[in-house]
Amino acid sequence: MGKYNHKEIEQKWQKIWEENKVVKIDKDDTKNKYYVLDMFPYPSGDGLHMGHTESYTASDVFYRFKKMQGFNVLHPQGFDAFGLPAENFAIKTKVHPAQTTEKNINNYIRQMKSLGLNYDFDEQAVTSDPKYYKWTQWIFEQFYKNGLVYKRTQKTNWCSSCQTVIANEQVVNGECERCGTKIEQKEIPGWFFKITDFADDLIDGLDKVDWPEHTKKNQINWIGKSEGAKITFKLTSNSQQLTENIEVFTTRPDTLFGATYMVLAPEHSLVTELKDQIANWGEVEKYIEETKNKTELDRLEAKEKTGVKLEGIFAINPANKEEIPIFIADYVLGGYGTGAIMAVPAHDERDFEFAKKYNLPVVQVVSIKDSFYRSVVWGWGENETVKDLIELGINILEKVETNTGAGEIIFKIEIPKDKIESFVELIEKKLKPLYWNEFIGESGITFIFKHKDNKVEKINLSKETEDKIDRLTYEFFNEHPVPKDYKRKESVWKHYSEVENGFYKDLIIHSEKGMLINSEQFTGINSEEAKQKITEFVGGEMTSNYRLRDWSISRQRYWGCPIPIVYSPEGEAQLIPEEYLPWTLPTDVDFKPTGVSPLGDSKEFKERTEKIFGKGWTPEYDTMDTFVDSAWYFLRYPDIHNEKEFCSETRKKWLPVDLYIGGAEHTYMHLLFARFFTKAMHKIGLISFDEPFLKLRHQGMVLDAQGKKMSKSKGNVVNPDEMIKRFGADSVRTYMLFAAPLEDEVIWNENNIVGIYRFLEKVWKIKSVVFASSGATAEERGNPASSLEKQNKVKNLLHKTIKKVSGDIENLKYNTAVSSMMILINEMEKVEEINKEDYESFLKLLSPFAPHITQELWEQLGNESLIQNESWTEYNKDLAKDDTYKIAVQVNGKVRDEIEIEEGTDEEDVKKKAFESKIIQKWLEGKEPKKVIYVKNRILNVVVDNSNK
RNA sequence: GCCGGAGUGGCGGAAUUGGUAUACGCGCACGACUCAAAAUCGUGUCUCGCAAGGGAUGUGGGUUCAAGUCCCACCUCCGGCACCA
């Protein structure tokens, strides 16, 4: 047997796999199905990057594992082939995007094969293939027929560089996600998907999928649901009611009586509509212009709030009928809610800031005081006090350092009504011992009072509690125990009033819920109740508001899926009948962007339309956002060649996807869109499930040796081809998964991959000590008798490793799976001979990670089958069991000795054995153990009392 | 500012989910083989200490027989969001 030659082996087996069509599965057999899916790549000219190799290897390992476990595994791959880079390339070089794309796809396929990834490329989904996008168009039409698609003109994000509209979700910090150009606002007609119809479903559905928690949270935040009310404010000018109204969305209708002014976003349409009534129009117009020039970033970075009052018009607060001023200010955004707010400065920090600056009235309408008692407490040690108070459910409002004594700390606190008794108990408990230990200077006492009608009142406590407080107070300030004839003294209450003054001056701006005050007939009820009642009272409507907006899918680009719509000579939109699908992309176009869709150039496209629909009919020139293509591709794989349906009923049994692996960068858009498609198609009745991906895992980024992101501009991009050439696919695969947990970042350090290479070389070499099982004894084979014992040890470790690796793969903890196989190999290395079956079992374990070398060795052992078609070795429970355990013996929690016990030794015997240890006896110093804790096969902890000497 | 994640040797990381911290790999040091080097193999490698023993999982406190793991406060780094009414 020669040296391990990765190149030769990998080429040999990749060819054999191809010839034997190992990737073929029977797609009609869904009885024992498992669907593992990768996020398909965009076929860029740069080829695969290292991030792909990690994620695709991760799924390939899982696929091979599940396959060996007897599942029929669908593990497809495809290409998200529409998109801007190919089009931009075409603009530059005149090479048609279809050509570029095909070339790139072939390169990707070559690279994937060279990594040993088993995909069936006869079954690939390519989104730019008419056979694929026929169904993208078909689904569009189903959505259209079911009212999920609409057209409207809208202020949209316009990228002047890409000459196209950018979805809200694709704008990053006011800049185009792809090219970084500043986004302008432009009015453009376009088609929208009603994703907001599914906002609640998109939130609720997350409950039933196995996804990373942070991904779920991010999706929920992205959807951004808030519950509140829509309330209408009437307007007046010169005491005359105007026809226009201002509608606001508020999450706090309970604070309506505190709304002392209103703010419109400068871009709010009402502002210009009211031009004639606005006395200071010049000033207002100037502010609007200024705002237009500000990017969103400018607006949010502004340290100080700015705005302009609309002179001459007022709004009527529908709750108390008071006239309140109206401002425009850029801290209110046009794009969220209704673009207008009612400002309640007492209960919103931003409104308060603005009110302070423009000297607007602040009316408190929610009191948190009446449901709490406010108090001051001297702490008994900072951390401890904080902890105790929080545990009791007491809010700490503020920490006040004072100079009343060395190291004193005073906290202002709020005590919920129902906690008062336990609070008194706490201070009594904490102060008494401190007092007796003469730490009185650091201890504290409390005063309890509450605010009511602008007055401070001592609260009504039971006589008993009141006495307790008084006594403690007295003790503290007089520094001696309560005399028998104790009576409340003046000095105590003097302190009280000082505190009262310092405290009472504070105006507390809070956004808590509480008890309503200054709210006429609603005074005295709580916020939650008031929300409903006040909304009802002013004729408003309880509703939800979402951050999520409908999905704008129209793009003025060439290289995308044509929207299957034509317009009548009167301009009416009509779906293209199904029989004409796929509605193909014309080829006679110029790619140069002109701000209008390049499809408008095509003579053929126009002629085709007129030929089918009649003279004067025109096609829709826009193409679809490429996120549409990728929003449903996973539904196509099971039945990719079906020309009659996007997927037949029998093949739908493959769905949904069992495991989906891909980058965390798709947390928002792609995953949200795919979920929307699934839910929409479910609602229409096209599929029977409403969540596309049951289990989702992300792979981390691959960074360079310095831990930096790889990028072309930095010139630190590692080329997978080169790595495969140098180290072999098996090493690259295994290293990627060994270097870090799947979801963590992987540092690509060439110096470290040699560890994996050495490991594979060891695996290779160990074959030479494998013997075929026969009747001969070890001695007869020329090996020492001790060999058998060692072999049994290896067998035991082997079965433990099988157990470990199986569990780790199942949980995608590949890094520890690899390390445990290394441990096994290190042990195998030490024995003179290895049983063939044991070695074969090991090869099977390693085969998902390093499929080539294991296959080669498998063959060299005389097997004619393919190792990937073998069944996964189950571990033998008895063989994986340990006969003896080393357990740690602790005295007072510190490890002092180690004893060896046999499996099944009962607790008493373990104790007996432990106490026999001289070391333990030494540490026990002849004392009786207070307590002995035994954790089976792990640890024995002996607790002795050594406080007294 | 808010949300999320993380902090363990020189480095990547492990720790049976509260039970012997530092597995595995890299690197480094020494040794063997060699004329020599590479490769390979062996030994060692958290820290203080001759040892007995002590100290270490960002910092401080707490719960527990027992804490990297749980609780509280703080610090640092990474990612995401951005005045959401």
C-alpha cells in the first residue's frame, strides 16, 4: 500500500460516483423521506467562496449520515441565477447574461463535485430557466387571482446607479444594499405582494419551528407589531372647523388627555394641502426643504429635536376638546404609522424633549404613584441592598450618594402596595443584626409615604407595621435601642420633610402604565382599561400597526423573471393566460439602463403581445425582484421536471424541508419571503403546510487567518480550488467542520489544516495493522498476549465513539464529532493489531466527513460496495459501557483524591472505599462527615465542619 | 440608545448541561531517527511553588455540598436595529 495520495483517490472516486449515479434517488418513495436543503447560491463569476464550502459540506455530511441510517434523502442543489451582476457584466461587455450565467453555473458544479458534494445536477433548479420561471409566473398569477397582488404608485426608494427601485428591506442606512449609492425618493408605479396580510401569521408560525432563537427574535422585530389605536383629530382655523383631519396611530390611547400638541412628518401630504391656512408658510416650506435634503441617518443622528409650528391652525384634542398646536418635525417619520403623532410629553421622552425646547405644556395623565409607595431607604451594602430589593419586586428609582455619613448609600425606591409588609420585614431582618454588630453607620432605615393630590401623606399601615417602622427609625437615628417609654420624636420627622422636599420637586416623565389622573371621567381607572374606553369615547379604533411593509416586486431590469401581465389599449392590466406561460424574456434588448425597463426595447416582446392579445396591447416591461424566484424554489425540487404542475400531489409528500442550512445574513428577507410564499400558497390551497423549513441552522462566516472578513478589496479571499488542490477535499471538508462549531465563525488558517491532514494520514496508515478476523490467536499471529486486552479497550472506545459521533452529527455538532474520532485513532495507533470489523466501523463513522479516503480504504479492505450505501453502525450498549470508573473524591468541594470503582458499586461501598484513602483521612482530620454527596460514577463530596479549630 | 450573542492557555476551541476546567487540534520546547534537513515518532506545555499545597474560565458580589455553567451589578468585544408614536 502506497502513501496517502489525496489527489489520486479523490479523482478516482468522484469519477466512479458519477458513473454509478450514486446521487440518484427514487423520488416517488417518500415513506422514509428526509429533505436536507442548502440555500442555493447566486452563480457569480468568482466561483464558490469558503462560506459555501462550509455550509455545503455541513449539509453533505448530514445527507450521508441520514442516508446511511436508511432514510431516502433528498439533497438538491440549484442556482439563484437571475440578478444584477450578470446584467451589469452584460452592460460592460455585451455578453448576454444567459451565457455568463451558464458559464458560472458550470464552474460552480465543477467546484462542488471537486469537494465531493453529492448533488444530483440533473435535478437542479435554475431560476432563470423558463422551465423554472414558468412556475414563478404561475404562482404570481395564483396570488393575483386571490387578491394578494396589487399595483399602486408609491414613493419608492430609487437607486440612481442601478436605475431601479429598491425594496425597503434592501435599503441599508439610506443606501443601496448592492452598490452603496444614496437612495432618493421617486414616485413610481409597481406591483406589490400583500405580505402584511400575513404579518400575524408570520409571527405566530415561529412557535412551531426549530430555528435559532435569535433568528426568530429578529424576524419578530422586523415585522414589528405594535398594538394601539387609530384616533382622528379635527382641525380648526380661526375657530372654523376644517374639512381635513389628522389621523394618528398611538400605542397609548390612554394618555390622550395628556396630548398637548401634535406633530406631522414634514413629508406628510396634509402639510401642503393646508398651505392656505398656514400663516407662516415660508418658514414651513423652508423646513420641509431642509428635511428633504437630510438622509434618514442625518435625521436620526440629530442631537436636538427641531420643528416648526404651523401657525394659524390647531387640532382639537377629541378627549377634552381643547385646541392644541400642530408642528412639523423630522423626528416623526413619514413612513411609519400614519406619519403623524399626538404628542404626550409627560409620557414619552422624545415628546418631552421637544416640549421642553418649545415650551409646551406637560400634563401628567398617568400616575404610577398611587399603585406604589415611594420611599427612601438607606442601604445595607450596595450590592446586597439592590439584590434584596429587586428580589422583593421593588423598583429602584435612583441611587443617591450622600455625605450624611461615611459610605452611606441612599436609594429612592418604589414599593408596590402588596409588597409593603414583606418590605418592612426585610428591613427589620437586615437592620437588626447590623445594629447588634455595631455597623449602624452602614445600615439604613426607611420612610414610607405617598403622593396624593400634590400632597405627601404618610401611608396607612397597620398599627403594628407602623410601630415597627417607628421603632426602627428611632433606633437608627438615636443610635441606641428603643427605650421602653419610647414616643415618636420630632427629629425623626424632620429628616422626613427634607427628603420630602428633595424628592417632591422631581417631575417624573415616564412611559409606564398606571392609574389615570387628570383625565376627567376616566381618572382612577388603569391604563389597560383606559386604552379601550378612551378610544371608544373619541370614536377611534383599536388596531395593530406593523413595521413590515408590502413587498414591492417590480424592477426596471432585464435579467429577471418577466411579470406575466399585459395591458389593454386602455391601460388595464390583465393576467397572461396560463397557456402562454412561460412568458419568456425577449432576447433582442439593449442592456443599458435608461431608467425604464430594458424590456421596453424589445421589438419581439411587443409583437408577441400584439399577436396574442390584439393591436394596441402592451406587455409589462418590469421584471420581478429576484427574491421572488428564491421564495419558493424548495417547493420545486421534489418534482423539478414536471411540466404540468409546479409539484405533483405525490411528490409534495417530500415537503416541507426537514433541515435548512444557510447563512445568517438571510434572517430577514429571504426567510421571511419564503415563509410568506408558503403561507400564501397554503391559504390558496396549493400546499398543505404553512411553514417551509422545520429546522434551520446557520453556518458562521469564514474569516482569514487574522480573523478579518474576506473581501476582494482586501485581497484576502481564499480560493477553495487551491485549497482542495493542496490539501484535498477530505481535509478541507473535515477541517471546516472541526475548526469551530457550525454556527460560529471559522478562521481559515492554513497552518491548522495540517492537523486534519495528519489525522487522515494516520487513518490511512493504521490499515496496515488490520487483520481479517479468523480463529488464530494473537500469539499465533506473532503479537503479544497483551494485544487482546488492548484490542478490547479499543473496541470499548470505538463503541463510545460511535455513540458520540452519531449524537453529534444529529445535533450538527461536527467539531466535537471530529475530535472524538481523533481520540479513537490515537488509541488505535497504539495497538499492534486491529480487528477488521472495528476498523470498518470506524471508516463508516468518518465517511460522511471524508468520503474519498474512507471509500478507498473500504475498497482496499476487499469490499466491493460503496461505503456510502452501507448502513450506519449502531453502537453496542454493552461494549460502550465502562467497567470501571475513576471518581473524584472531594472534601468540602475540593478534589483531594481519586478512586477507582467498578460499574454498579453501590453508594455505601464507594463511601467505604473513599474513607479508606489515606489522603482523604488526612483531610478529614478525624472529624465526622456532616454530609456526603455521591453523584453516580462521577464524584463523591465529603462535607466536614471545619469552622471551629 | 435598544435588541441579540459572546468573553476559558500563545492560538482555534472542549467541558456529559450544576459534578475532576483546559478534551481534540495548532504552535512551542526537549528528545529519538538522520551526515543534515524535512517528514515521522516520543515526552512536556494554565500559573505560583523544591515540595506539600495555593491561585486561575472578563471584574465584583450571591445561591449551592459543588459554579465556566444559575442569579445580581459592572466592564469589554462582535452582530443587528435605528427617534416605531
